[in-house]
Amino acid sequence: MHLTRLRLRSFRNYGRLEAEFGPGFHVLLGGNAQGKTNLLEAIYLLATLRSFRGVGGAQMVRHGDKGYFVGGQVLGQGAHAMRMYWSPSERRLSLDGQPVRKLTDYLGTLRAVVFCTEDLQLVKGPGTRRRRFLDLLLAQTDAGYLPLLQRYTRALRSRNLVLKARLVDEALLESFTRDVVGVGTQLTQLRRELVPRFSPLVRLAYRRIAHGAEELRVEYRPSVKQDFAVELAQARGRERTYRTTLVGPHRDELQLLLDDRPAVQYGSEGQKRTLAIALKTAQAEYVGGRHGTPPVLLIDDVMGELDARRRQGLLPLLERAHQASGQVFMTCTEVNWPEELGSRLQRWEVKAGTIEADRLVR
Amino acid sequence: MPMPVLPAPLADLMAALGKLPGIGPRTAERLALHLVQADPSFVRQLATTLTNARDRVQGCATCGALTELQPCALCQDDRRDATLVCVVERAVDVWLLDKAGTYRGRFHVLGGKLSPLNGIEPEDLRIAQLEQRLEREPLREVILALPTDVEGDATSHYLARRLAPRGLKITRLAHGLPAGSGLEFADDLTLSRALEGRQPIA
């Protein structure tokens, strides 16, 4: 799977961009604030409809313009054209010229995994970050997951509103509890099945990158231990006080342990950084493994943060993406240009919202 | 350069049309421009038709379906099974079910579904009216024909629970595969529901 064409209008610092890409390795070079990361953001947005910088649509509109457009063509199983337009008053999303009615029809057309500085929050941030990571992983590998998650979220929000009423209507509460329990149980089950398949990949990736003696373990700690309905009923007393749903997959945790101790408290900064990259590496491998083709890798300057030895650990993933006619986009400032990646690179010069292909390097 | 000024009545018409469901600013503009240039007699007739329809069509005091008569033709029809009532969300659902032709009982329109996210509570729906009918009419079975989204399902369960003490038969429409199509056209949720609701085949 690879992106063959990218079109931007009024996106971040790009007034207008038309670019064509082949499979393989693309290095985006340029100084700070020239728009390297914006390109990765646009590709990720096309794939997931989210910015990996955690911002909304308004921040991505070019200063002074009304709305942005991002379009792309993907060659995977067949060729597909993806187009999105965002303005404060209008959103349009189309796949192959047809308006998208169900997100599940759209997502999966382009699969991407991003490596960026924000990833550190996977280790250091609150549980929401890790739950969202699990959700993304499942949505990228199981077509049935997203509708379940959407249904759960809606039922949960409804239930929480019922709990917030001055006088809780028990019958009404019960009516929304049914879906929360039914769909929530399925979510827990899918996550429970995922983690044992996924965690060996993280452990291996970590070992490869860190070369350390420490042993990494990834464990799923579901909020629901056995029976959601029973545990929710037991929490009713406390729910009366807190006025919100206290048990359920929205409270799950993905625990990261280094030598059996929580990485967030006991890990060094370097270990945490390595762990974040290991999680993303494993995501790319898992998603690629499930679909038989690697996802597009978007690497935002993380190589710069790693010493040469740790970088080596990441190379197999990049090499594999290369061989399987996958695609990698990587941003670099001239300074930290990674020598070991060799010469089979397409080099692009990014300057003030324009990009230009260099001839094949060296 | 001065902006071309839109005549005020035309702007008002656009604004009014734009409030209709499914009509965006572009369509409102096109319709308004068409109307102000159309044959005056046609526009006058359209206006009369509009007000007439609005004045004469109301919700049936009994079942809530749209009607010109009180009670509506469906409620008055003696040939319909007076022991069955089918509960639907919107007035238009009555026609959908009636058009399908197999259902010959009464109807009851709730006028919405329970939705905390939209501030719709039990008192906002025609549930009390349904309970009054259960007192008054010889109803023996309540068929819940509500949507199967989160709010629709919650409404079904809420009603089932609230009506349970009355000792009526309470049923809901089956979930399953669209008639006449293959498995490939059903999404995962539909398929798993269809599997749960499987039935013995003789």
C-alpha cells in the first residue's frame, strides 16, 4: 500500500501542493518551520481523519483562508481517491468520488503509523492515551471494532447524563445500562484477545532498540474483571456519589512494565522514549502482519532523538517496509540526516510550503 | 464598488426556505429565485396549499399519526385488529409499516426516542398517552418497532420495563438480514444480531 499522490490546498503553510510519490523511502529535508511535519500530518489526517498533533480542524487551515483541502491517491488493492475538505461551516469527505456515509467504509483505505515526539505521552500520559492507542490498533485490524466503539461511547455518554440528573430515573438508567454492558463486554473481549498477540511484538522491538538487559512486559488491565453487569451493579452506590459510570472499558489500562515495575515511574527518560518507539514499531508490524502489506510509516524527526545504536534497532522495520514495496516518509533537518539508511532514498527539499524532488542522493 | 443589494423580501424568502430540512443555502437561494420569477398564480396557489395542509393536518389525538380527521382513519377502521398496537418513533413510520401490508393492528406514535444527549426524557414522548390507551382499549400485545440505534434500543427496553406490570405480551421487531440479500450486504453488528436471533427451521 502506498500513497501515489498528495494534493493540498490552504493546509497549514501550504497554499497549494501537488506531489507524486512512488513506493519506498522518502526523506523530507528542510530547516525548521518549513512544513515538513505538516506533510506527515496531512497524510496521517487522510488515513485516520485525525491530526497526530491532537488539534482540531481550525488549526490546520492556512492563516487567512476559509478551509483546507487534502486529497490523495492510494495504490493498494486497487487505486482509490480520497478527498476531504474542512471549514468551520462545512465538512466533506469522499472516497472515489462518492460522499462517505459510514466511516468504516473510508477508514482502512490508507493505513498509516506515525512516529512523533507526542508518542512519549503513550508512556508518560494518562490512561486515555493508551486506550486510544489500543482503539486505533483494533480499528486498523478489525472492521467490526469501530462501530462497537462508537455505540459504546454513545451509550456511555447517555448513561452518564442520566446519572447527572438531580433525581436519577432508575428505569431510564437501566435502559442505557444494557447497551453499555452488552457492547462494553464485547470491547473488553476484543482488547483481551489483542494484547497477548501484540505484546510479544513490543517486547521484541524494545529489545532490538534498547539493547538493554531490562525486560519489558505489556499487560492489559481491564476495568471489568469478570462480569460487567455484576460489577456495575456493585458500583451503583459509588456512582450515586460520583454521578458517572465508574466501571467499563473506558477505564481500562494498558500497563507497561520494565523489570516488573511501572515504566512511567521507574523508567529513565531514554527508556521511556525507547518504549514509545517500540510500541509504534509493534503497531506497524502488527497492522502489516494482519493485512499482509505494511502500513505507510510516517516518521517525524524521531531518529534525531536516538543515538546511533538505538537507531539501528529501528532499521529492520524500515528495511522491511522497503522490501515489501511499502512506503516511508521521514522528516529530517540536514544535521541529523541518518547515514546508515544508505542511498536508496528519494530526497525532497521542503522550503516555505513547497517541496521539490532532489535527484537520487549521492 | 457597492455590494449588489438583495431585495429584502427575497432575502427573507431565502432565510425561510433555508430552515427546511435538507435545504442548504444554495438550494434555498435557487428555490427563492425561482419563486420570485415564477407565474404569480402558481405561487399564490402554492401558498394556499401550504397553509391549507398545515391547518388541516394534525396529529391524531389517539395514536399520533398525521390525519385530517379526529380520530384518524386507522384508529376508526373496525377491520383492524384492536388487540394489537405497534409503537413507532415517527408519524412517517406508520405509513411505512402500513404500506408493507402485513400488519393489521393499531399504531402508536411516540414522537421521538429517549435521548439524554438531546435532552429528550420520558415525559417528552407520548408514553402516558400509550398507557391511557392500554387502560381504555382491549389491547393485548404491544409491538415495539423502534430504531435499533443506542437511543432506539434504550427506548424499547424502557417501555418494556415500564409496561411489564400490566401483564401484556410485549414484543419487538426481529433484527436480521435484509430480505432477499446475501450475507455480504450485512454489517458485523447486523450479522451478530441475526445470529443471536436465529430460529429453528422445520
